[in-house]
Amino acid sequence: MITGNKGEWSEIYTLFKLLGDKQLFLGNKEIEKLEGFVYPILRVLRTENNNDFEYSIQDEIILISGGEEILKIEISKFKENAEFLLKKIKDNKTRTFSIPEIETFMASINCMSLKAGSTTKTDITIVVHDQRTNQQPTLGFSIKSQLGHPSTLLNAGKTTNFIYKISRTQLNASTLEAINLMSSKSKIMDRIDAVLKSGGQFDFVKTEKQIFSNNLILIDSKLPEILAQIIYEFYSSKNSSLFDLVKNISLKNPLNFDVSNQHKFYEYKIKRFLTDIALGMMPSKVWTGQYDATGGYLIVKENGNVLCYHIYNRNEFENYLFNNTKLDTASSNRHNFGSIYQEDGELYFKLNLQIRFIK
């Protein structure tokens, strides 16, 4: 019996839905269809148990090759099973679940598992016909589903801690302890506020891990400082969406960029950062700038529509990431941040970076 959560079942739903629709719809930053932009699907490629299977669309028939024999399945079967699976995913209230009726259809199309076999972030590979260029690009996608909990774009860890030096204040031991003992839901914001009220100031020093710092510098030399400002803004205000945080930082212009001609320095650099995270950059590994085979995301919306964002259409992809992500607070105990600590007679404070999709 196959069991999975809503996100995992969404991968199978995406396979059924795309083969049933026979076309890929592009999305805009509001996660709505871009009118007039559509890619006819020629083939979907999937790896199962070290075997490569190809689902080719020919009129109203799907030809499945790669097994012992070529299978022919009517497209209407994929449409019916997509509708049935969507309802089952949306109606289910448990963390993981099985859907026996869908397993039967999966077996009939050489689909034996929820996740396609892959060593990269690619969940599904699609060959489309681009009518603008008359080419047939092979596009790799990671599937993000809105049917379950919002997924993370950048996971928290000690690797994503940013270190700030506290200056212009003398906190005695009892005051320091009292600040660190603050334990409300907004305890980190409360602790920052207490330091500020004592006359203190937070100045970014470095990231906790040098690899992450160098990865950021590779993308843009000013990126560690820009992110440090955005993270501090998040923990010391009520804003969480990256769009709002970048807007506020742009108005303050803490890095003193020349904005006399309205250059969008902060927005541009953060979009580059988000794109590199989405397509392969990890804080703990040396980033070479080489994207994974995954070139984009497929978003499974709550209504069942599937929208495409791909580096192939870079502007839409960047705008989607920028307008649909937020900073989130991870466990401060697990990742060791959010408390004042002393080192060589100086006071320091760590803040953590975690990025999650809004929907």
C-alpha cells in the first residue's frame, strides 16, 4: 500500500492533471494564469525503480513507453483520475494517507511510487512545444502544492544564523538575564526592543558559517549586509512578507546606494538570491552558480489548477518568488539564536533566516 502526505500525493495529481490537460499554463506573480501564454505538452518523463518512462501525447491517447510493452491509455482516464485524486487530497484530514483506487490506476500506467526517482530537485520533467521559438525545450520542475501546509524555500539551521554586535550600552548581569528570560510569543522582538530602550544598537558582524557568507557574496558582494538588514527589520517589526520588508529597507536605504535615479537595488539583488535558492543554492554547501536540472516550479493551486514558473521565463519566475515568500521564525532553541551572549567582553545577538511560501 502506498501512503503519503498531501504534498507527495500532489506529485501524482500533477502528472495526471498535465497529461489530462495536454498543456502547461504559465503563471504570474499573483499565481493566476498569464493570458495568452501556454505550452502544448509533447512528453512527460519520469524515472521509476531505475527505469525511465515516457508519457507521449498523441491526440486523445497517451503512449507510455519504457516498460516491457508500449501502453495506450485514453486521456479521459487521466482527467477522471485527476479529479478523483484532487477531491481525496482536499478531503483528507490525516497527515499521511493511502488512496487504493488511485493505486490501481497508477499500477496500470507503470507509476509505482509517489516521488519520481531523482538525484536533483526535479520532481517532473516535461518536453513542451514553444510556439514563439518553434523549439521543444526539456524543462525540469519542482512541484509545490497549496493543498497542504506552505512549504519552505530556505530551511532554517545554524548555517542561516546572522551575528550582530550590541554596542552603545552597558547591560549588567541581572538586566542581561532578565532580557534573555523574556518568553512571550514575540520574545525575540521584545528582547531587541529592550536592548534598544537601554540605548543599545545592533550592528551586523558576519554570518555564523563562512560557506553561507561566501555563497551570498558570490551572488552579490553586498548580499550578506542586505539580508542582515532585512532579517533585523523582520524581527523588530510586524512585517514578514519579503515584498514589504524589501520595500521598507529600500526606503531606509541603509547601504547608501545611489537611488537618485530610482534604481531598485534591494529588490533586484533579493530576486537574484531567491532564484538561486530555488534552483540549487544551499547554505551548507559551496555554491558554484550551477543550477540543478530543475529550472522552475509547478504550483498546484487549491482549485486544482497547475501553473508553471520557469527560469526559461525568468521575469515571471523571479516575480513569483518575490511576491509569494515571507520570513518565518524557526525554533530559537534548536538553532541557537535570539539571546544575548558575551564573547571577549563584547555583547552579541544572533538572528536566523528562514524563508517560507505564503500560500
